[in-house]
Amino acid sequence: MRKRTKARELALQVLYQVEITKYNFETCFADFCKPRKRGRGSIRQFTEDLVRGVVEHKDEIDKVISEAAENWQLGRMAVVDKNILRMAAFELMFADDIPPKVSINEAIDIAKKYGDQNSSKFVNGILDNINKKHKKASQPPFLHK
């Protein structure tokens, strides 16, 4: 498995824990990564960058997802699907070093692995809308290489 793919999967698990427990991301990240020795070096850094980026831009990301998810309310979405969308939307909006096609394809693959049988189609449709409607913010890359 590629390093960034592994980091995205770890980030999804941390974001899921944050949403379910309502703890801050630093606590969940430390609890999740340290004892299990998950995510070392660049994997750990990319995981932390994704989680921190989603948490810091959550309101803006959620607004964009809500606008792109016609006839769907964020609160009705499965927690896994919602957090996959948040990670990919963060990448689409803020990660200048990641091509949109990569962000979308990775999100679809993760949805196939962690979501239900329709998650990948759901994620693909919303991310396609986001990609068409929103360009990345003009700021320096947020994520570490």
C-alpha cells in the first residue's frame, strides 16, 4: 500500500474517532497513533496534516459539501462517508500538491473499503460536484511532501 493511501486510511480512522467521541483531534491522534506505532515518518506527518486540515477548515469544508450534496443533509450522512468527503474536499480545496483526480480516486477507493455498497458512488458524485464548483484556495501548500 502506498504511503499516502495508508495515511488517508489512518486519517479517516482518527476523524471517525473525533466525531464519535467529541474529543479534540490532538487527543484522538495521540491515542490512535502512538500506542499502536501506526504511522511513522511521512505517513504520520501526512495523516496529521489531513486531520488537522479537516478540523481547522471543518466549517468551510462542511458548507462546500452541503452545497454539493443536493438533497442530502450533512447530519444524515454516514459518519464514514462524511469524513471521507471532508478529507477529499480538504485536498481539493487546499492541497495544491495533490491533483484533483488523485484525491477523488483515493476517496472512492477508501469508500469502497470502509463504506457500504453505495458509498463509493455517493462519494464520487459529491466530490465531482465539488471539483467542478470550487477551485483550490490560492495559498501555499498546506500538506508536507
